[in-house]
Amino acid sequence: MLRSSLWGQSLTDEEMARALAGTTERTFAAGAFICMKGEPVEYWMGLIDGLGKMASHWTTGKTTSLTGISAGAWIGEGSLLKKEPRRYDVMALRESRVAFMNRSTFTWLLDHSIPFNRYLIAQLNERLGQFIGMIENERMLDTDARIARGLAALFNPVLYPGTNRLLQISQEELGYLAGVSRQRANQALKVLEDAGLVRSEYGGINVLDLEGLRRFGD
């Protein structure tokens, strides 16, 4: 994953060796927390394979779904840069393999690699745009449109470079990402299928019209 990532492809041999030496891998079962709100932030994390959800779980029992995380995504750079406790939870929606780059390696790359810095600037800019769009969608769009936009967001080439047009995601997982029930997610998928934007297939959702998903509800 490190060698094929957008930032890894630009590293020198020395920089890649440091990145590899400072990164470990862990596997998480479906439903397990990859990281939790309030804990110290000591790693930059990349999803090697699987599916995750960034969310905030409150003591009142309420959960706010923030975004999905698909294979190829890197998360947590903002908290590392600010040196603050983590402000969200990340949960594995299915069995997932995750890369953990330690803080010292992350900081060393910041100090030595201009391409790594450029990647992080692009990553932070894309993430900011994603969350601004989510706030707008939440306030102005109905559930069908929010699910359409949520699916489209998983195809951001900077944040999720490894996403395939045949998105391997179940209706239940889609419901988790959107913060709705499986039944409501299924209803939305039927609406999107009728619009010619997606097609439900065995083992996933085939995205037929990505731009249409991005504009759905306008």
C-alpha cells in the first residue's frame, strides 16, 4: 500500500525505507473500533483493505456518521499535525487491515519530503471540501440524495484512490455509512437504480453514472 499510494510513488528510496520501517499493520474484526474519540493520536492510518466509518459516538447514545473510508484512504493527519486528542471514532464495518505509521516517521517525512508535503496539502484541502459538502447536503437534501452523494464521495481520487466502479458494499454497510437503516438504504438504492445511476449486483453496487450521483438532488 505504501509503494502504490499517491505519496509513496514520489518518495526516494531512503524515504520509502523510513516509511516502511515506521509502519505496522493490524487487522480489525467487523464492528471493532480502529481508533476512538478522545484517545492520544500517535499514528497516521491507512486502510489497506476493508471498509470503515468515521463517526462520533456521544454519551447520550446518539451517533453522527461523518464519512466512509474505503481501501487506499489515509486518515488522521489533521490530529497529528495539531497534536490534539482524537475528535472522532473510526469503526471497521467489515474485517479490515490497517497500516499505522508512527508519529516520528510521519514527522520525519514532513521534514524531508516536498512531495509528501504537497500530498498532505491536497489531502487536507479535499477533506475540507468533503466536510463542507456534507454539511450542505445534510441541511438541504433528502435521504435519497444524501445516500447518492455519500456513494459518490467514495470515488474521490485523492481521498480514496483505490475505489472501483463495482463498489463492494452491502446495503447494511451503506446504511451504516449514511446513518440510516438497511431498509431505508435499500429504498434509496431503488430510487437511484430507477434513475439509471447504479445497479445492485451480487456482492456490491455497480456505479453507472458517477457524475449523476454527484448531482442527484440538485
